[in-house]
Amino acid sequence: MKRASVLFLVIVLSGCIKRPEVKPPGVEPETLFSTALKFYSAGEWIKADSTFKQVIISTKDKALIGKSYYYLGSVNEKLNRMRSALVYYSNAYKLGYGDRSTFILFMQKISPSILDREFKRIPETLKPEALYIMGNNYLKEGDERKGLGAFRKLSSMYPKHPLTVKVRKFLESGKKYRVAVVLPFSGSLADVADIIRNSIEENRSPDVYYIYFDNKGSPTLTYKIIKKVVEKGYSGVIGPLLSNNSVIASVMCNINSTPMVSPTATSALVDSFGPYALTLNKALILEGYAIAEYALNTLGFRKAALLYPANDYGKRPTKAFKEYFTKNGGKIVYEGMYIPGEKNFRSMLRAINKSGADMVFIPGSSDDLLSLVPQLKYFSVKMQILGGDGWNSEKMIKEIGAAYFEGVVFAGLLYRDRNEKQVDESKRLAALGRDAVKVIEAMIKGKSPEDVANSLIAGSVYLENDIQNVPLYIISGGKFERIR
């Protein structure tokens, strides 16, 4: 009886134990792999998962095994099985399949707790990056203990690694401040975001740690990120990039008394909700102020005509010009607004000729100026022409002809380094990133933005103080000559 019971138990247990899968009789591993690829291409993830596993247990071919592990990583990532995906990607990488940058990008997507649990499985050459990402993501979640723990582990295990230098400065400084950087690191503006991020890393203080969030340029995602940031008690925010996102962030940061600095937003609304949020990119407003000041005080003009596009690029400098010009004794004798892309300016140019103006201010884009400039000559507009940075286009001059631009004076974008004759956009963006660091670090340490105003390069805190810093150019012989 006892023997029969034991035999029964063995039979039952043998039925419960899952046997390893083996290749179907007569099916070669290469054929299985091709079948798995077909399932993968068709998006049949479960079948692909099962078939790639069969390939692995049916062959000793390292190439087939490595490729199968890589595809299993991809399949499980698509199925949101991130822990399994990490294990499979790690196995593939150890066999020479998968590239370093893709692996690092994948680690940035997943929970730091998964990286923590599976750390031993991660390839040795990628463990420093894993610890750095783990620490960053724990800090994003507000878990300072685990975040700093990952950084300390990185510092002790890999003392000479470049990432260790970054975190060691932070650890030694007393980890006093955390600043969220909210920029579109994916999408059409990713290059701009990367320029600003690189500038932040080059100019940050060792006692301030910057944690990066990708808002993808989305107002909804911006709201969610800022909500999380203020709830987690971050010291401050750099960003967002765009005005519509920055207005949302400004309202939330002012409500929660969290300092915020946008390096690039142009909307004056960002500054209007309270003292905790501001934008440094006041270039369009300063263009208008600087040209108005030059027209009044250098050229001695008192009557101005305005011709500008019906968008922010035209409205903001025009509003600033009117404000400064009329406040200081000037008079606007004509104001015309056109839809961007307009081709026929006849009626507006005739009205300008009849207005008695000394000058006309045209803050148009280079695309609009391609149509407008020839018509200025055709309709005999002989008064002084003043403009904004849209006139700063050598390509436009070559296309139309230098004679059409002779004597035009225009304002460039704010940049205080007078040794720079021409400043390209990437250099100015880097300067705005650097300036954002200066201002946010002053604010989170209890100082006023005005305390660092004079050290800024491309950003502005006080508008009127920066009028004389706006570069002015005259077009002569098809060349740009800086006159201030």
C-alpha cells in the first residue's frame, strides 16, 4: 500500500513539473528562427516570444542564440514586460548583439527598481551607466535615499569613471538642491533641448543637481511633470522651452512658490503671474526698444510708420517700439499689419509714403521680406528703414540684390559679448542655457535675479537696462556692419 502511494505521488508530480521545450522533430533551428521572425514582423508577440525561446533551447549556435535573445528583449519591451526585456537584452549584449547607445536608452525608460533588482545581470561595461540612470530616476521619483545610494555605489565601484566625477561632486557638496529641467528632448526641438542641456551641465554649480524631464513639447505632459516636481519639493525648474508650456508652468510654480526660469520662451505672460517665474528670452521686446531708442536719440526721428506681420514675431517688437517711441516724444503716424506670407503690399506702402513719417519700422521675417523688399523700391519708399533680426540674412540679400538693402539698420538678438560680430543661433541658445543656470541658482539660494543680471550674456532680467546691449547693424554693400 505504501509503495503504491509513493508511485502515485511520483506520477502526479511528474505531470506538474514543466518540462523544457525542445525543438519539434525535424525542425532545424534556422527554420524556427525564420518562423519566429515572421511572427515578430507580423506583430504576433506571444507567438514570437514562444518561438524565439524554442530556438535558444534547440541550438548551440551562439549567433542564433544571441539574435534570439535580442528579439526576445524587443518582444518583451513591446509587451511591457520590462524586467524580462532587461534580462534578454543583457544576455544578447553579452553575446555581441545590440549596441551600447540603444541599451542605455532602454535603461532610461524603465523603473529604477527593475535596474536595482536585475543589476547583477547587466553587462559589466554598462553597469556604471545603469547606476547613474538608477540614481537619477530614483531622485525623479523623490526617493533620495535610494538615489544617493546608487550614486555612492557608482562612486565606490567605478572610482575613475567619468560619471563618477559628476556624482561625486554632488555627493561631496551636501546634495542641497535639486532642479528639474523640463525640455522637449524628443521631437522636432530635441536638438535645441540638447544644446541647452549641454550648457547647463557645463555651467552648473556642484551643489545643485539637475534632473532632466522630457515634456515632448506637450502642454498636458508639462502640467503633469510640473505637478510632480512641485509635489516632490524640487528647489526649482529650468524650462519649458515653448511659451505655451511655460505659461502653464509659470502659473503652477507661482502658486507653489517654486522658482522657475525659462531660457527661451518669448511670451510676456510668463513673467506676469508672480515673482517666482520668469523668461530670459526677451529678445523681441528688446529689439523694439533698441530700434526706437536709436531712431529717437541717434537719428533724431519723431514720426514713425509701422509695418509688421500679424504674429508674435511682429507684434511683440512693434508693441515695444510703440511703447518706447511714444513715451519719449515720438509719434506713430501710420500702422499697418499684414498676414504672414502676404505678397501684395501696394496699399500699405502707398499709405506709408503719404503719412509724413521719417522712418518705417519693419520687424518682418526673412520669408516675408523676400516679397516686401522689392516693393519698397518699386513704390519709392525712400525714408529710413529700420528692422529686426529677420533682416539678418545673407541668403536673402544674394537672392534679391544688395542694392535693395543699402542703408537698412536692424537690431540683432541680445548678446552682450561685443567681440562676437555675428552670433549664430546655437551659440545664443547655449548662452541662454548658461544664463538660466545663473538665475535659477541665485533664486534657489535666496538671491534675486537682479543680483546676477549683469553677468548674463543673452538673457535679460531688466529690459531697459539691456537696451544698449542689443547689437545694431547697418547693411552696406551687401555686408552687415555692426554700429553698436
